[in-house]
Amino acid sequence: MRNSEYLYHEERKAGRNVLIGAGLLGLAVLLLVVGFFHFGDAKKHAEHLNDVILSEGEKTGKIAYVDVDGFFQFASYGDDLGYYIAYDEDFFYIVTILEKDFDHFAGQFDENSDEMVRLWGYTQEIPSEAKSYAVEGMNEEFEQEVMTMSDFTDVFGDIMLEVRRTSYVTGIGGYMKTAWLESCLSVVLFLIGAVLFFGGRSSKKSYDSFLDADNRDASWFLEEADDPESVLDEKGKMIFGPQSLILYNEKPEGIEYEDILWVYVTQHRTNGIPDFSFLNICLKDGRRLSSGNRRTAGKKNREAAEEEHNEAIARIQKRNPELLIGYTEKNEEVYQERVHGEI
């Protein structure tokens, strides 16, 4: 196979990425729309807390709401969760509110002093230890009335509302869970799709221009790629022609050897552990390109990467004897002087 076929292969790969990216973006939008419908379904299936308390059968884990005139705290669990007695014109309810959300709900009562505030959440069984505290709280709040434990079920029922500021998003109910998963998945697909679509489109435009038959420079580089003396580095995605180096990563780049002033290797590390290395190819116009990525995790990979980098540098140096090799402060200084025409 001719070396130039690898360039056409990358062009087709970029085109496929555009199509895949567009498909993922479309799927992400569809999932987001379906998720919003499920959010709506969840709210439609929500029940008033009082109806849940009075119902027969399973009462916990249901999406519920209650419109209340106010609430007061009677107990807390650690520093994170507060237990409150909420009330409307007819009934009292036990609700729990996260401390970090308390100011939000308190602010709603301040802003809507003449209106009832709706609390959303999920029904849970009232812990036995909370019941005695609720009775004490009622007696402290309403001193003229005396409530006992025997009155508890008649006043509060056996179910409380676990309120969350974003309970309708992160709840455990079937509709909410489905909507939440769909929304999360849509965001992931959107991000992946956007990267593939826009990255692929940019890459394809570059390859289309580079492979344009009417582009004289491109034609020359393609002839270089297919020259019998050319050497293909398929792993590093580089073609060493007689007079030029051709890179074919995300975007193709044809470089005459005389335009390369400096080459050095950079070792990338993750958490201090070497994982890959690459060549920095510094040009006389000031640009620094990277190519020839090699895995360096493990001794064998590191040794192979070092050997392959040295071979690539040797091929460039053979065509450009004045090439600066390796990173040093002196080479950096000389490179800057050459770029700015000082030497």
C-alpha cells in the first residue's frame, strides 16, 4: 500500500467521526427531550402527602408533595439533617430538610408570607426515636395543648416527607430515576458527540485541503510520501520523505527538513508514573508540533519508545545536520535566536 493511502485513511476516519458525532448529538437531544417528559410524568404521578398517609398498602418511597403555611424544627440528626413539623390549615406533618437547603425553604416563606409553599420529596417511615421528640416539640410550640405519644399517629400518621431542594431531580422514584439517568446520559453523549463532530469536522477540512489535487504544495508532499526512499512510521503517524517530513495526526502537516530547527522528546506522566512520550518538532516560524506518541508504561515500552524516538530523530538529522537535539536551556536559547533571526 502506498504511504499516501494512510493520509486518505485519516481523512475517511475524520469523516466517520463527523457522522458518529452528529448521531450522538441527535441522540443526546432526543434523550434530553424524553427525560423532560419523564420529569413531567413524575410530577403528575406525585401524590399529596396526606393522601399517602391515609392510603392502604405500601406508603414509603413514593413521590409526594405538601403545601404548608410554615414549619418549625424539633430535632436534628448530626449537623446535616433537621427534623421539622410542617403544617397547613388542617394537618401537621413530619418533614426532614438538609441543613444546606434550610435557608432556601425559609426564604420561600419570607418571600411568600401570604401564600403556601410547596415541598417536594419522598415518603419515608418515621423513625421511632423521632416520634418522642416530635411530641415534645409540639408541646413546646403550643403550650396550651398537651400531646402524648398515644396521640402521635392521629396527628402525624406514620409517614414523613424527606424533602430535598432538588428532590424532583435526584429522587429514588421510578419516574425520577429514569429521567435522571436519561438526562445524565444525554449530557455524556452530547459531550462525546460534540468532541467527535467538531474535532472530526476540523480534521476533515484540514485533510481535504491537504489532499486537494489542485493544491500544488499538497501534490508535492503526496509525491514525497510515495517516493521509494520514503519511510513510514505507522505507529507514530509520520512519513519521512526524501526532502520533507509528513505528520498525519488529527491534522496533516508537511514540513521541509530545512524548516525544522530543533527536536526533543517530552515524557508525559500521570500521578508521577510515565505513560507516554512524544516528539516536539520546533520549526523556524516559531511553531512547535508534537507527534510520534509512544506508550512508556513498563520497562519494555520505555525502551522501545526511546529506540523509536532516536530512529526518528536520526532520520531528521540525516537530512538536516544543523538540527538541535534534546531539551536544554542552551538549545532553547539558540532556537529562540534562530527564530528571531539573531543568528
